[in-house]
Amino acid sequence: MTETFTDSAAPSEVVVFDFDGTLVSRDSFMDFCFAYCRARPARWLLIVPLSPVALLLLLTRSQGAAGSILLWAMTVGCSTRHFVLALERYANSTLVKYAYEEIFGELARHLAEGRRVVIATGSVPTLVRGLLSARGLARLPVAGTRLRRCWGGLISETHCTGAAKVHELRRRFGIGAWTAVYTNSFADHPLLSGARDITLVHPNRRTLRLTHTSFKKATLRVLRPS
């Protein structure tokens, strides 16, 4: 279902796609983490005791710091290569089932019309690239959460959400302007503020209301793919 609120804007030159909830129907990295730990139940012996620390960090510092604690517990003693291979297997065997065909159709249309398409996501680029490869798509620029090794495990170096997406697009690819954004969340308002065309994918009422009232000059569409 498509809802249009204003007239169409001029053709975009750079189109930014969110990933989780936009190109796929779930939080890809979170879902991967649960699957990874289900296959390795001994990991819970570290994760469960550290969960209160992660919760405290979530309440007092940031989501990225909290996530790093749990990610470290999940990966300590695991080689980076082994973890990357697990991410790639998940993208090929599981994540591919949760792709929104209609939104990937939009992505393909923009590419066919000569626009530059980039993906800015809180997920890790390995999952994004794995899914793109599984679908036979060319490699695209991906600004995502970066991980690094610390004390024998992996932690988040850059949690690519909100304003960090804008920073990473500029830092990684020299992209400082775009005219179209696809997302499911108002958390991407730093991206939305630079767009003339906004497409919301299965937005909740709050996201729809805030986007509609905050960006009155933009063309706003709502897509609800099945």
C-alpha cells in the first residue's frame, strides 16, 4: 500500500537506504546474535552475568556501550574470521528470507535510473553485503556499525545510528548531501533533514506523525510491503 502526502520532488542524485526494518523486516544483527548464541549455549554463561552491567550502561551511557559488553561476551575467544564467516552464512541462509521485495525493487529502480545508492545502517556491513551478494546485486557503499577487537573479543567501535550515519557517510564516502531517504524510523531524522523525498517503510504512528509534521516541504510516501 502506498500513501502520498505531497507532490513528487525532482529526481534524486543520491539515495540513502536504511537496512533493518527497511530493506529487511527485522533487526538483522540482533537476530543473528540470538541465532549465534543458540548454536553455542556455553556463551550464555558469560552473557547472563554481564547483562545487568549492559543494562546499567544502556540507562546511563549509550546503546552502543551496552551492546559492546554483550558482543564481547558473545565473541571472546572467537577469531574474527570465524565470526565473519558466521555472519556471511546467516545472510545467505536466513536473512535472505526476510528481504522486502518491494523495497529492493525501489533500490533496483534507482540504480537503473543512474542514481547513486548508498546504505546507512546500524547493522554491520558484512550482513548487508552478504544479503546483496545473495540477491546477485552489485557491491554498494555501506556505512554501518564498525567492530574492533578488544581483550580477545569484539566490541563496537562506531555505532552507526542517528547522526552517526551522517558522519559516516561523509567520512567513508565523502557524501554530504542526498535528496531521497528510505527508512522505517524517525531515529533517522538527521538523514531525513537533508532529503527532498522521504519514503517510510512500515512506520509506526509516532514516526509517521513526527516525519509528517517535521518535514513539511518534503515529498512523503509510506510503503507497507508484505
